[in-house]
Amino acid sequence: MADIWNTIASNYVTVGTTNLSKTPYVNVDPTVYTGTWTGTYSTNKKFSIAISDVSGFRAKVKYQSEGTVKYQDVLIKDNAFKIGDSKFTVTKIGTAQVKTVVIDPASGATTLLTAYAKKA
């Protein structure tokens, strides 16, 4: 139980020092985001991200990766959005960087996987 409180306390301090973006939400070009994006992590784990209903700076997203499926309404800001433990950032037209935090259930250790996705 003490481990849980230590984690909460350390994250509380971390969140307080986080540098948040000061840019406002602005409408995005739906054609840049809409479609299915696919890629492979360095662990050879494949993933796909389907983006639809882009309106203004909002979109509907489905993330799939070997047994994991997540649906979420997202807000797009600074060419990026988060879905679950993943962050999707458009780096150029047709290419995006995807960063996903993976937690080992046995040890609790976290790993950051980074990959690039191409729009189909």
C-alpha cells in the first residue's frame, strides 16, 4: 500500500512541473488525419490507427495492436493527440510518429515504444 502512495506522491510533483502547451486548439485539415495508419514497433508488434469524423479539432479514433483495441474521441492540438497510453503526432503529410508506454504486469516496469506510421 505504501508503494501506491509513493507513486501517487511522486507523480503529483511531476505533474505540477509539467510544461503544458500554451497554444490554442485550432481547426485542422481533415484530409491530413482521416484514414487508416499502420506501423510496426521495434518489438515487431504491428498496430493500426483508424481516424474518422474529423471536425474542427475533434476526431474519432480506433487503436488496434495485437489483442488491444481502444476507441476514443480525441482533441487534436499541435498536430498530435493521445489515445490511451499512446501519442500520435503527424510529422509530415502521410507520416506520423506513434509513442506508446507499455507496462510489464509482472514487474511494473515501463517501456516507451516509438514507431512511425504510414497512411494507407
